[in-house]
Amino acid sequence: MNLRYVEWIWRMKGSFRIDPEQSPSNAFDRLDSLFQESGTSYRVVNNTLSFTKKGQRPQDPMAIFDRGTLRISNGVLHYDMMSRALLACFLAPLLFFAVGHIGVALDKWRNPPEVLAAKAEAAKKRSKIKPEDVPMHAIDQLLGAAKPEKKKEGEELGKRDRKPSMTTAYVFMGIFFALWVLGRILENVLLHSRLRNVLAAGHLPVDNGRGWLARLLPVRRRA
């Protein structure tokens, strides 16, 4: 299966020019501080740095990424990053959509039109009977039981009368899709800016929202 047309969902690519006098080894030495986080391992082969992350902490400025490469060629740094968190945020709305439709379909299967019509007719007949008009049993009167209270007009139906709907599914779909859009755009901007600043200054920049998506999503920790 060719993933070229869909890999942009979880993959971030970009490039920018660096100091032409800066060698790949010197550039990777400056970037070393980014890859000293817990659960991160990397190696440098010629002009390419490859890294992987496992059990990364939310405090990691690159916690959203699971693996990637940095390659320097002709004074240009090219980065290629993979993120399972972005893939999860993209797939979550599809999951909620499916679960919501399954719930609605099951309700229709359990309650066909003729059953719903019978229930509606029975409810209509019950609504005509007022609780205060039902005579109390003599024993209840003797024991001093309270008379049935008049049902308030517009009183909400019980939970058993509520029908499944897609509203909740749509809410969660919107939340996770918004997370994916923000993560796809904002994390790319932050990564681009962070790499440029580290190469220019030789140290980590001030935390400007690093790892924000990783803090919102559960991150698997190492035992």
C-alpha cells in the first residue's frame, strides 16, 4: 500500500538554510541537547542524524515525535518527523463516529417502528391518568402514607426513555480533530523555530509552549 498520499497526517517535513560555514558535525553537536531527554536515543552517520523516542515524558520539548531524521546537505537542514500522537488524534474522530452510529443502529434494531408506536400509545394513556386521582389503598391510608404528588409540567423523562444520539460523538469528534489541526500546525512551527534557534545560539531556547500536545494526551511511561 502506498502511504505517500496519507502519511502527511502523522509526518512532518521541512527545511531551512543554516550557516554555510557550519559543518554537519558541528550542527549536530549543537543539537545534542535536544536529544538528551529520557527515553531518547540517536546516532549520527555522516550528514544524517536519526533518533527514536520511547516512553518520552511530557516535559520533553519533542515528546510528540516518536522517531525522525535530520539531514544537512548544501547548507540546508532537512527534517522528517513521525508522530503517533498526531495519528491518534486524527483517527479518534473516526472511532467516535463509528461508535455513535453503532449505538443509534442498535437502538433502531431493539426498538423498531411498531414497538416505538406501541410505547408512545402506552405513554399517552399513562399521561391521562393523574397520580392524585388514583385512590390510595386502605392500608396505605392507615399507615399514613403520603399522597402521590402531582407530576410537574415539563418534567424530564427518565434515563431509560432517552434515545441514543450522535450529539456526544460529534462533540468528541470536534475536540480531537481540533487537537490534530492545532498539533499539525503549531508543533511544526515550534519544531522549525526550535531547531533554528538552537543552531543559531548553541543552546535550548526559552520554553515557548514546548510539548503542549504531549501534555494534553496520555504518554506511556517506562516501567
